[in-house]
Amino acid sequence: MSVSSSGEVLLEVTDLQKHFPIRRGLLSRVVGQVKAVDGVSFTVRRGETVGLVGESGCGKTTAGRTILRLIEPTGGRAIFEGKDIFAMPQEELRQLRQRMSIIFQDPYSSLNPRMNVERIVGEALEVHGIAKGAALRERVAALMRRVGLRDDSLERYPHEFSGGQRQRIGIARALALNPSFIVCDEAVSALDVSIQAQVINLLKELQGELGLSYLFIAHNLAVVKHISDRVAVMYLGRIVEMGTADELFDSPRHPYTQALLSAIPKPRPGRPKDRVLLEGDVPSPMRPPPGCTFHPRCRHALPKCSQVSPPTVEVAPGHVVACHLVSDGLTAPYPITRAPSAG
């Protein structure tokens, strides 16, 4: 792992909320809220990678974009390098954006097809008045070399590159302003497996060279284990379990985490394995269930799970779980599964 548990805190997120209003009628009156993120708290230390995992629609991407204020928050705090991102005026936020960046999921739609590589990667440098002309071109060429692409491709357009190469261009763009924190929003999910490994290794190399911190959003748990120091598991807008990658994958305590890990393909298909099948569908974030939001799909829910939201308890140093089974000292009857290494 790249950092110790005592590393300096770079980002501290407390009770993050993002609710989208539901409007209906001729007057567009608000008739409800979609609670995409509903009380998320975690920290990211300097030089650390925190993985954020969960099923599609659980609020992972919304959380990442809200932290960067690409989406305005509904509530909560995000303290980055000692400053509250959510309380900043626009001009101060504009300066802070040099310290934070994002790598988008889709390497095809995230690059402007009408701009060549020099303009795509160098746009932020121009906007912030850092470089222009020959200096900008040299800076972009250096970034291209750093991400493993030829610096003579500055005049080429996105359609002239493969998917993996396009994502490397996206990484170069994210590095342009020398950030200390990058949100990797499903940065490898659209790539072939072999290319995924190359991009993951590139991200780890850059982290070692530049001291970067990542919030790595993904649904591929094997990839998350390979790159992450700590992992947070989200369900319906909330974090239900968080701990070091080794601790969480070796000893998952929340029934939802155990179900996710049981779905990871094993390297030996012929060997029998215990699979936890989740019952029912993910509830709507418009009307989340009362109490523990996972209880309608949990085969071993207690009576109070449908009435009382579970407290978050620490089951090991740095390993926290929000589950009544755990807080009451019970053991979820799901099997403990070990995830295969991604590399």
C-alpha cells in the first residue's frame, strides 16, 4: 500500500448530501427528492487511493462530482487542504481547481472531437494563464510522454486514437495543472481487460512519481482491490462499510459487501463456490426504505432493520460497518469470500 494509516488528511468529506428535486405540473412544483447521495462521510489521505464501489445507481459518480463542485451539493462539508470547498466563492474555487481534477469514464465522449490533442490537454493551461504558445506546446508534449504517448501526436484528433490511447489523453488532461487529488470516475470500465491493466499500472506509477491522491470510483472489485489502499462500499446513497482493502476483502462484515464479493469470478471456474444472490431490485432513491435501506433485500434482516437506521461501528482499526447484525454482536450467515488479485 502506498500510505500508512497515519498519513496527512488531504480531503475530509462529512455528511455529504446531494438531492435532486422532482418537479411536476405546469408550475414545475417540487413534489419530491431523489436522494442520490444521503450522508456520506470519509477521508482521503495524501498519496492514498480510496476506492468507492457499489452497484450502478448507488450514487458513486454523483458523490465524486459533488465533491469537486461539478454538481452543487445539497448539504455537508468537504474540507480540501484545510479549506471548505462548498463554502468557497467562485473565484476562489476557480483557483482551487488547479489542485483537483477528474478522469471521466468514457474516453470517447469526454474528448471534444473538434479539438486536437494540443488544444484538449492545453486548454486548462491557457484558461488559468499558466502557459501559451511554444511553452504550452512543450508542456503538452511533456505530458503526452509522461502518459506513454508520442509527443508528435499533438496535431491529431481523438478519432485517430484507440480507446486506451484516448484515456491516456484524458489522464494527461487531468495532470495538466499539477493537481494533488484526482477523481477517477470509472476510468477503466470502458476499456478492454488488457488495456485496463495498462491504465491501472500507469495511474499507480503517476501516483508514486507525483504523490497523487485518488478517489477511484468503480464497480470492478478485483480492479479496486489492486489499486486501492482503503475501500468504501456504497448502497443507495450511503456508505455501509469501509476499511483497508485487505481487511475488507478478507473479512467483509456487511451482508451487501459479502454479496458483492461473492459475485467476483474465480480464476478456477470448475471449483465450487458459495454465491450470495441478492433478492429483489434496488429500491428507488426517490423513496428509500426506512431504517436500513438494504433490509428489503437482506435475507437475514432483524425486525428493527426496517425501523431504525443502523449505527456505524468500528469492528477493527479503520474498519467500520453500518449494520444491526454487527452492532448487536451477531454474525451474518453469509460466507466470507476472498477476492482474487487483479495482478
